[in-house]
Amino acid sequence: SSENCRRNRCCMPSCTLRSKAKCDTGLCCNHKCQIQPSGTLCRAREN
């Protein structure tokens, strides 16, 4: 919703990503709206 977009630091009020943002949610998206570097463990491994 547009309310969620206004509260999300990675998104513009129009619900599009800000110019320097690469992501907005997810296990590999960091607090700076960037994808974690290669090799970063984003989720627990399942056997």
C-alpha cells in the first residue's frame, strides 16, 4: 500500500525504489537497501 511505501526507507512514496536502492526487503537486503555481498550467509542452510 502507499502507506507501507511511505514508511519504507528504500521506497519513494510512489512505491518505486529510491535511485540508489537495489532492494527493499528480503534476507539479503541490508539496512542501506543494498544486496549483501557475495558470500554473505543470508539464510540458514537446509539439509
